[in-house]
Amino acid sequence: MQKKIIATTLCALALGGAAIAGVTHQGHEAAPAARITMAEARAIAMKEAPGGVIAEAELEKEDGSWRYSFDIRQDGRIHEIGVDPQNGRIVENSWENARDEAHEAADEAKHGGKH
């Protein structure tokens, strides 16, 4: 009987976890379910930045759209690659210099993180 209760509790927790997956903290919008994984997006991004090292990776909303964002250290600069989480397309492929990176960090500190 105890095993049945434990199994039922685990199922309820799993279903409850799925139900609250879209809940966010501090008023941030929840990301829609992605069709590709972070690992798949990372592989796509690294094809655009061979030999680079990922310094930061996240799922973020930028300019109204969700994307996996990768800051990749390459050739002494930051290569920023954005990958669409629904179809795996590259949505950003740009270079930042140290000044851009410092400005972005200051903006994030001012607004309490990335937006």
C-alpha cells in the first residue's frame, strides 16, 4: 500500500511540475516550449564559431522573440550567436568588443538581469 501511495505522489508531482513549468518569478514571462534542446542549439552555434569557447548560454527573450543566446569567446572577442528554439535557425550572428560587453553588463546590472 505504501508503494502505491509513493507512486501516486510521484506521478502527481510530475504532473504538477509540468503544470507549473510556465510559471515565472519576479514578473518575467515564461518561455514557450522549445522544439530543439539547448544542446542542439549549442551545436548549431558552434558551427558558426569554430574553435570558440562558450562563455555564456541562455534561453532569453530579446527584441520580442525567444532565442537561445550564446556568447562565444573567439579571437579575443565575443561572437554572439542566437538560435531560434523552434526551428534551429540562426537569428543573430554578430561580434561584440570589450566596450559592447561592458555596456551590456552595466545594463543588465541596472535592470536586474537580462531581458
